[in-house]
Amino acid sequence: MKVGIIMGGVSSEREVSLQTGKQMMVHLNKSKYSPIPIDIKDKRDLITKTNGIDFALLALHGNFGEDGTVQATLETLGIPYTGSGVLSSSICMDKDMSKRLLRQAGVYTPDWINVSSLEELSTVDTEAIEFPVIVKPNSGGSSIGTQLVRSAEFLEEAVCRALKWDRQVMIERYIEGEELTYSILDGKLLPILSIKPKAEFFDYVSKYEAGEEEEQVVQLTDELQNQVNEAALKCYSSLKCSVYARIDLMLKDGVVYVLEVNTLPGMTQTSLFPQSARADGIEYEGLLDRIITASLEERSKENLCNREKNRYVS
């Protein structure tokens, strides 16, 4: 099988994506797959460079990667791909939309507001905002453009910086507690990791520089474990995720808050998803194989469903 490893992209997370792609190139089982690196530097590259591949292993992050546009293009081209489908990818990339859906599903998530300009920010009653807050691009990732703001006097500057990365900015209440991440592989919950960054929060440096954070498998009480399991599975089902995902949470005073859901989690050397899989006895090569196998099954089910719909309509 000719597997195109789609990496790079046009988002702010291009460098992270290239790291993910390189790791996939090294660890993909060469006895089963013929890997073909495909560096996307322009949106048109996805069409012109994927000719002849049987399958797309997505190493993309951010806009035109995780937001459903690449997934929709590949479906149009008839190329199966890894991870969640178009709808789920689009929803999870939009933090505001995903948090709204999670609230409807009864999942705790920190309070937030979204603004699209400094003018809109000027209409917000900052006295009603409970500081500190996290200011971040609504559709960003890897904590790029994200800042921890502890008082109203620094809020405008943080929003202005975040607007350089996205058209909408989220101002989210900062929950100061124990940060956890929960990975799901083909519906199975993998070991929970606890994250303790050296920085004030889990920023870009903490995520991708070795030694800038402490990550380890954590054992929770039965009650908390059940709460975390329920929250994670509700996220996975409510946001229509499939194949694999990583859910970032914060634990404070016995309450589990969901921060966001990642449908194409990082797969670099320091990334959380492969660490969680390794803690479950799944090494990187086996992890890629399971992701590909589950993705092929998922795309097959989607195609069958679409054919049935078309037959019913016709």
C-alpha cells in the first residue's frame, strides 16, 4: 500500500507538523507500507501531490489540516485518510462551537467569551470577567498565540496578539488545578497522563522542548476515574470523533473540566498521545498500524453509509 504522509501545511503549526511527519516516516512499518513524504506548502499541493497514493496518513495540524477541509478534499479525491471525518474535524477545531456542544452534553468546561476585534472587546464588561484568563486563537493549536492574563490591564494586548493568528479569539477562565490528558484509540481509553509544566501553563515551549515539563501516568481514585472516563467518552461521542483523539482536561476540587479535544494530536518524540499509548504497551510502529487499520474501517463504514443514503434518495 502506498501511504502518503501528508505534512507541513499552511497553518501556524507547520513546524510541529513536519516533526510529526518525520517521526511517522521513521516508524511506519516498511514491510506493510510504502511511505511517500508529501510536504504541503500550498493548498493546491494536496491535489497535485497525492496522485497515485492509496492512503493518506495525516500529520497535519491547525487550519487546513485538522479543520475538515483536507478531509473533505481527500474524500472528493477518493483517498482514504486517518482520523476523524469532516464534521468532527471541523467542530473540534472550532473551540467555541465544541465547548457549546459539550455544555449541552453536560460536560464541564471553563466559562468563556469570544471576540473578533478590539472594538468588540471594548463592549465587554471586563469587571464581570473572572481573572486570570487564558487568551487564545479560537481555531489554533500548540498554544501558539496563547497567553495567560492575570488582570484586565493586559487583556487588550493579549487579544491583539491572538488576533494575528485567527479571526476569533477566546477568553477563557483559567482553571488552576491538575492538568491531565486522556487519549482514546479506536474507542479504547488509554492511560491518563498528568502534565506539570515548568512554565505558568502548558505553553509551546513546554509542549515541544525536552525537559520543560513533567509527564507521567497518574492513578486516580475510583470516583475521579469514573468522572474522567465519563467526560472523555462524552466528548468523543458528542463531537463525533472516530479512530483516535486526545482530550485535555483540568482537575480542580473534584471537578473535571474539559479544555479541548484534538482530532489529530501531535505525534512528535515529546507528544502526549504516543506516550500514553506506550504506557499501554503500544509502541510507535504498532500505534501507526492500529491508526491506519481503524481509519480504513471507518472510511469503509462511511462509504457504505453514503451509498445507502444515495440508494434511498434515488
